[in-house]
Amino acid sequence: MRRERPLSVRQEAILRLIRSWIIEHGEGPTIRQIGARVGLSSTSSVAYQLAQLEKRGLISRPGRDWSSCQLESPKPPRRGLGSR
């Protein structure tokens, strides 16, 4: 059974930033705003981290821009057939 790795320190920082930014501004931060606050100068590095969070189901974006991202509730772990 393959277990998902825990979030990196940087991914946790990005999630905290997105959460507080949405509370304060009503929408998600841009890639450049995220990079400036978590210490990433490359927008492609920020986009990669955001894509990893989206792949895990922790954030989603209804539009093309990352500023439209939304936080998602973490999904409960899946159980095998034998645990019913």
C-alpha cells in the first residue's frame, strides 16, 4: 500500500498564505505574491508547488488564474475492501 508523503514545509507555508490571503482579500494571491511571501523567485517553482497541492485535492481553481484558487477540505483516507 502506497502512502502519500506529508506536505513539505514550503507547501504548508503556501497553504497558510492562501488561507490568510483569501480571508483578508476575498480571493487567492497571484503566483508572484505567493513567491514573494514564501521565498521563491521563480514563478514556475510556485506553479509547481500549487499544482502539487491541487493534485492532492487541497486546493482547486475554477479559472485559469491561480488567484481564483480555493481551499478544499482534505479527503478522508481510503480504506480497502477488507475493512468493511
